[in-house]
Amino acid sequence: MQLSSLQMDRAAGAVLASAAGDALGSQYEFGGALADDAPVAFGRGRFGHAVGEWTDDTSMAMPLLQALAAGSSLEDAGVLGSVAGAWHEWAKTSLDVGIQTRGVLSSFGDRPTEEEARQAAQAAHRATGRSGGNGALMRTGPVALGYLDRDPADLARVAGRIAALTHFEQDNADACAIWCLAIRHAILTGELDVRGQVAFLAPDRRARWAALIDEALAAGAHPRDFAAQNGWVVAALQAALAAIAGSASLVDALERAVRGGNDTDTVAAIAGALAGALHGGSAVPLSWQRILHGWPDLRANDLTRLAVLAVNGGRADSEGWPTAPRQRVYPGDHLYTHPHDDGVLVGSIAALDRLPADVDAVVSLCRVGTDQVPAGAESVQVWLIDREGRNANLDLVLAGAVDAIAALRAEGRRVFVHCAEARSRTSAVAALYGARHRGVPLDRAWEDVRATLPEFAPQGFLRAAVERIASAS
């Protein structure tokens, strides 16, 4: 399916924001509710996860995302068996696995079939009389990416099928269907509509779910209202929805989810999948993306790449993005010292091939290949489209880019900032960095960057954004 740049940003957001919410909530897991003005920050997780490391919520989503990114069908029994096998292998070394999920995964071998996993889930349900934990919902976000151009009824059906690999209770199938459908709707339209997805459930279950959703959408509803039972899939969905519905931004939604207390990483991961589909991956702060990581040895840039491939059925675009080792290099090999900071270099993508050895961080304002940033250098990839109307979070992204440069410099790093030709995006970011972080009046910053970059030609909408951000700083 050919998505617009805004839709593709939202598709990536469904993955990035879920992982970010998971990692953000990790240190608060099973704690009490926090005050509305209490700060929320990344920290070491309750079960030993590192700062910025996602937990079981995102780890279990990864085999699903990777299957779609490889072009595989989640309706193939062999693929679902492989997903269950990947979960089984992951659980052997994971710091944390939910009780319900661990019981199921430990009951079959390394190479289960889909049917074996389903039977194990059913047996676990029968042994206890319930299997309504939130462990299926927490991982379900990526499923929607494979069904953006499909009948929503197909998505509802496969979401329930995947939920049943570990959780047999009907509430899990319903919750995963509703959430995946809402993510799909948000990616395609940019709108929040959870209640409308109830129509895809069996008629006898629609009224109950409509009432549950209305309760979460009620004025003043907060995730803490559902915290006592948010290990249950129904309350977890309600808490995540309340976090989003009462928020002003993606960050606000995730922080609200964490402040609700109890199963904070899972509620924030669930909320993040839908909030990211609404606001876009570009709404996930770069300061968060820089530290985000987890099993199986992936980082934020990898999540974006996998999300794009999942949407496109495993296929790269005509320029080979996002899988090609190199992206197109344009004529004009530009590499210059920033006029206000000699620890920052600015230029074009071509200059990646001749960076000084002491450059240990690269801030890319355009697409780059998988092997194009020099080995050993941190790669900060900024979602910034050089066309008006194509950036859902333009001011946030520009401010985040220059703040990332400043943070890297504060860490003692030497930074290279580039776009494709050092014309527009590099010019805008270089000027904003001078004004926001080097104390240079903006008019002078523009002139100094113009004198530095021979191809200086920032787009009008970027100039206007820089003016807005600088005047608010």
C-alpha cells in the first residue's frame, strides 16, 4: 500500500511510541499512582532492565513485526508457529515474563506449531478457569501494519487468532481486535475512533464493549481509575484509552499512562501503540529515541525500518529505502565547520564518505543507508521531510534535532549534521542551533550559515518554523 509521508510517520509511530512507553513505565511497574504533576523519567526497570530498555511488552511484539517486515503473512500457520517459537526462545533469558504467558510458553518446545501453541493456551485456561491477562494486548500493535489495505474484518480475525496463541479467553481476542482496528484507523485518518471498531465484534459482545469504552472516554477519566485491575486485559485497554483521550500530546499520553500506577509499562506500551498511530513516530522525542533499545538487539532506527517494511509487505522503495546499504548521493560534496561551534560539522550526505576520524555522532536530516554512517558513530536519524505540509510535528522535530546536537556536544561528541544536498534542512537546523543553543541572534545566525553553506536555500516553511521556535525559546 502506498502511504503518504504523514501516514507512514504514523505507522512508524505505532511501533516507536509503544516501545518508548514500555521503557518509560519500566521503573514504575507495580508502584502506586502518581500525582498529575509528578515528573516521569526513564530509569532502571523494576526487573533490572537498563535505562531506555523495553521489556516483555515490546519484545513479544518484535517477532510479529519482523515477520511482517520479511513479507510473511500472519495468517500462515507456519509463520505463527515460528512466532510462538521465537517467544519460547526469548523467554529462556528474559528478565520478566508474565505468569500466564510463561506458563504457556514453557509447555511446548522450541519449534511449536500454531495449533500446539493454541492448545497450550487453552490448557492453561482450563487449569485456572481464566486467561484474561493483558499479555496479548501489549504486543498486538504491529499486527495492524500488515492490514492497512485489507478488509478491517480480516484484521479483527487475525488479531484474535494471534491473541489465542497464549491467551484463550475471549476478552483477549476482542481487545486485540478493537485496538488493532483503532490503530489502523488512526494511521489511515489521523483520528481517534475506538468505539467505532466495536462493530467488527460478534453482535452479542458489542454492547458490553461499547459501555466499557465509554467508561474510559468519560470526562475526567484517568488511567489510575483502572489501575487496581490493569493486569486484566479489559482494564488495561480502558486505562490506555483514558491516557490517550485525556492527553494533549503523545508524551502527555504516555506520562499519563505511567502515572496511573500498577502495570505501568504494559499500559504505557498499549497506549503508545495507538497514541503513536495518532501523532506519528516524529512525536517521539529524539532524546527518547537515542536511548531506546531492547531484545533482540534493536534500537529506535531499527524499529522505524521494520515498521516501514511491515507496511510495504517486506519491500523497499524504488531507491532501496529502508534496506539499501547506501542512499543516493547527490553532486556536491559539502563539509564545513558550523559557524558558531567548531565541534559541529555541517554538510551533505556525500560527506559521510570522508568524515574526520574524530566525528563520533551523525545527525541525519534525510534518509541514509544501513551502512552509510561510519561504523562506531552514533546515528541519530530525524524524520524531516523537505516539503511543506508533509511534517506532522515540524516544530517538535526541528527543536528536537538541535537539542540532540546540543546534548551530543555536552557529552563531548563531535557531530556531523547533514541532509541530502546541504541546501534546505541543514541550513534551517544549523541556524536554529546557533540561535537556540549558542546565544546567537537569529538574524545573524541565518547570515552566518548562509556564508558557510554555498548551497544555502532553506524552504520557506522551514524558515517560518525556525522563527517560531527561536522566538519561543
